[in-house]
Amino acid sequence: MSDTTLYRNWHLAATEHDVATTEFEWALLRFHEAFQRFCLQLGSTCGLGSLTYQELIILHVIRMQDRPKPVTIIARLLNRDDIPNIQYSLRKLVNQDLITKIKEPQGKIYTYAMTEDGKSKVDKYATLRATLLTEQTASIDKIDEKLVVAARLISLLTGIYDEAGRISATYSLPEDMQDS
């Protein structure tokens, strides 16, 4: 466990558990930034350099399982609730001929599917990712077991953070904590 004296005067790390939680959060933030840079560089190499990180991730979600997906499923898979921003990204991907918008036979539902050009580019991305990333990580001892455990932990914590966020929306600060 970390020594809390190293974290004196840090508002996020008053106890040993605070220290461990804060270290995890900061590691996760740094990981996310590295992951984002990696994704964007691979995307650029594969002809997807005009896409933002979010657009690139949406493209991979649409490619998942080779089935068209409505915006609500895309949002659900990404744990996002900003549907208008996702729709903007989808329009951009349609305009670049990476995906196509399909009206379902009944109702007003639209789904999004990969075009041949989109498939080709994300397949190149997958091949390059395997060469540059998964071949390197394969050398880490028991990596698959570690990744499964880490993924389960992060999924569990995602639920806890979501729930804590919902609960916090119902709280009011006590008078002694409010700005004067």
C-alpha cells in the first residue's frame, strides 16, 4: 500500500483507500490518453486520419459482429448518453462513405452498416493492431488472464461510478460545505 504521507495536502487522497483509488484513476486517465493516441495513429496509417478518436471508435463498434446497428445500441455499447454527438459522428462517417444509413422496413428506425471501403480500412487497422500491439503484449506472463481480470474489474467499477454519479445528482451539499 502507498504511504499516505506522500499524498499530504492532496484533496483526493486522505486515507489509504483514497490513495489506492486515486492512483487507479490517474493510471486509468494516463492509459486512456495513450490508448487514444495509439488508436488515432493506427487510424491515420490505415487511411482514417480525418476521424476523431470518438468517430474511430464508433466505426469499430459498427463493424462489430458485421451487423447494422441503430444509434441507441451504439450509445449503449459505448456507455454514452450523448446521442446528438453520436449522430453527428455518424453523419460524418456516412459522408466519408465509411458507413451507410439504412432505413428499417417498419417504423422510423435507422441502422448503420459498414461500406466496403469502411470494412477494408478497419480490417487494415485490425491487422496492424495485431502486429504492433498484440504480438508485443503476448510476451507478458499470463497476459490473457490479467486482461480478463482487469476487464472485469473495470466493468464492475464502471457500474459503481455510474451509480455514484446518479446518487450524487440527488445530493445537496450541507450548509457548512457551501460557498459563502
